[in-house]
Amino acid sequence: MKISVIGCGYLGAVHAAAMASVGHDVIGVDLDSAKINALSAGRSPIYEPGLPELLTAGIETGRLKFSTDLADARDAHIHFIAVGTPQLQNAGGADLAYVDSAITSLLAHLSDGDVVVGKSTVPVGTAETFREAVEARGARLVWNPEFLREGFAVKDTIEPDRLVYGVADGDTTSVEKLNEVYATAIEAGSPVIVSDFATAELVKVAANAFLATKISFINAMAEIAEVTGADVTKLADAIGHDKRIGRKFLNAGVGFGGGCLPKDIRAFTARAEELGRGESVAFLKEVDAINLRRRERVVELVTEELGGSVFQKKVAVLGLAFKPNSDDVRDSPALDVAVRLNGLGANVVATDPQAMKNARQLHPQLVYGPTDEALADADAVVVVTEWPEYKDLDPAAVHRVVRTPIVVDARNCLDADSWAAAGWEYAGLGRQVKNGREAT
Ligand code: UDX
């Protein structure tokens, strides 16, 4: 099928490449010429495992093209809207300016029978506001939310857990066309749920609100564990064995960040308040507050471990991305912790396998360097993103290069016993400090 993808960011670039890989002819459109030049040359502007290979293959077969000119979407019949919906400045709601501009500009290029497919995360009620304008062009509108996780975006796009199509009443034609677009995934077993617009829009924010709540739930338990002598990681293992609860998304730590969870729960709250149903999701404000408190707690823990002040102490911050396998620092708890420690006068040297470039753009005041530079003569080491290279660090070897063997494991991703056995003072979140320094 001939497909256009409007917006080539974390979502759109992957969607375009994935659609080409399953045999469609795809044109990706974005206003950012630097991004389009990179993509056209087969270079991924973001760090996303598997994407470079998919781009190269798509470009080589001639099935994948990129352009800054929306008129190039004219030959396509299915148009995916994959632009961002960031948080409004100084408010919790979603900024729909990019969605509005993408759909409005696309109208002039639509032909009879085309389908416009919204993938962007939007407040419930948004699709309905564009329906009339799209239908006036003889086209149809569908809302088809995306559930991809950064770091696994290629797999999640090619083999989605589920496909959700929000369609206008009785629009079986769009359902058939989307089934054709996603034929490979459907044949491989991805279930399809067809609904109205509102349900499809809500599915996305409800899923992210649930995930955020699950993380904040375990982080709230971590707060209680900290004052009672309990261990939240064992607690998570124990409750996670209950299949109704499940162990996934119960990792207590510095909390969630990224381009989705934080802004989605805020936008959901803002929309519910507009609808007069603020109380239904009032708990999401608590979810947000618990999450933000964890960042403060990490800074507090580093301060406690350093004897009450971080001033002029060298702190190695390992991790800047909001999670491993990503270069994304949007609303990253790791970057936030680095900035806070730096603001308190610590000599922070921050590092990350992929996210230093993006972090430097946002916070040029921080000192960045490779891992060995960060660790050399450090008074404390803070692990804030659970990259495999940090989980695999040899505590004995690191002990030899730091000034003081203090490690704050803000992701509970290190083996506390082996770090303590190697002579470290180990402090996790929601767990008791293990003082291995006394033994050595
Ligand atoms: C999320 C949703 O998972 C995805 O379905 C949706 O389409 C977009 O938002 P993503 O932002 O890529 O995806 O990351 P995710 O893997 O969900 O992690 C979100 C944040 O939660 C990260 O900062 C991660 O470190 C944190 N997290 C996750 C925890 O703190 N504990 C956990 O147990 C799991």
C-alpha cells in the first residue's frame, strides 16, 4: 500500500521504516530538514536499536523515502499522523498545535477514499474535532494509538501487543484498509480492537496512566520500606508472584520519565478536569507527586551518604537517559538528579552510553565525560539509569579508582551483596544501607 507518515520523530521514523519493512511504499514527511537529510541517507537521528538497519533496507529497496514537502504525500492513500503532543508550557494539558497543523496542511493533498490515521497521543475528544474537515475532502479519519516503548520500538511496531482502531460509526472501509496495512502483524497474532474515537483515544492514556500508577505504587512502598527496615525489591518479588499483580513495572527506583508517561498523566488530568470529572483521576496527581519525590530522595540519599553535604564532593552520575537503550532525556529523572546535585555544589561528572549529546544540549552547565573519567577519584557513585554496562561494573575494579567507595543505586539494579562484599557502602531506594566499608 502507499503510505505517508507525517512527523518523523521517535514515533514516526520507526513507523515509516517498519511499514516499509513489511512491504509498503512509504514516504515520511517532516519539516526538520536536518532530520529528513539524515533519514534519507539511512542515518537514524535517534538512538533506537534496529532502526538503522531498517532504514538502510527500506531505502535500498526504494520502498522508503523521506521529504520535507507535504505535497509528496499526495501519492499515498493512507496518511499516518505521528507528530508530537508535548505538554503545554506552564500548564498540564497537551499542546495540539502540531497535530492541528499536520492535519490541516494535509487536507489540501487528500484524494477521495484516502484514510487519515491519527497515531499521536491526544486528549479524548480530539479526533471528533477533525472529522468534518477530513470527510469534507472525501477522506476518512481513524484514531490508531501507538503503544511502542523506546528501545523496543521496532519490535513493538512490527509485532504490536494489540491494534486499536477508533473509527466513525459504521466505517468498515477504514477497518479493512487498516487490516491490510497491518496484515503481517495480524497474521502473526496481534489482536485488533475496533472502537469509537473516544475509546481509542482513552485506551492510550489509560494504559500509560496504569503503568505510571504501578510504578508510583511500588515507589510509595519504597518510601514505607525506608522507614520500617523493609526491602522493597523483595516485597515486589513477593507480590509480583501473584499473577493478578505481576512483577513487571514494579521496579522501585528514581521513577518514571520520558516523552510519554509524565506528560500523558498530566494531560489526562487536565482533560478530565475540563470534562468536569477531575475527581475520577485525581489520584494521578498523587502518582505524579510520588514520582517526583523519588528524585529528591536520591539527592537526599547522596547527601546523607556524603555526611550531610555534597558541596565540592565529586559525584559520578552514571546514566542520563530516562531509561536504558535510549538517548532520550525528555523529563529524565537521571538528568534531573545530575542537575540537582550540580546545583547543590557537587562536582558532578555525568556519563551515559548514548544520551550525553542530548543532555548537553539541555544542560550545558554540567560536566560530561566517559565512565572512567566520571569514576576517577569520585566521592560517591550514583547509578540513575540501569544500562547493562553499569549493572555489569566490577565492584572491586571500581573500588580501586574511586576516592570513597559509596554507591547509591537509584535503580536497584546492582547486586547489593557483591558491592558490599567488595568493600562498598551500598544504598538502594526502599532498602537498607549495606555497609561493606567497615569490613575492609
Ligand atoms: C511508555 C509505554 O510503556 C508505551 O506503551 C507508550 O507507548 C509510551 O510510554 P516508554 O516511555 O518508552 O513507553 O518507556 P517505559 O518502558 O514504559 O518506561 C517509562 C519509565 O518508567 C522509564 O523512565 C522507566 O525507567 C520507568 N520504570 C519502568 C520504572 O521506574 N520502573 C519500572 O518498573 C518500569
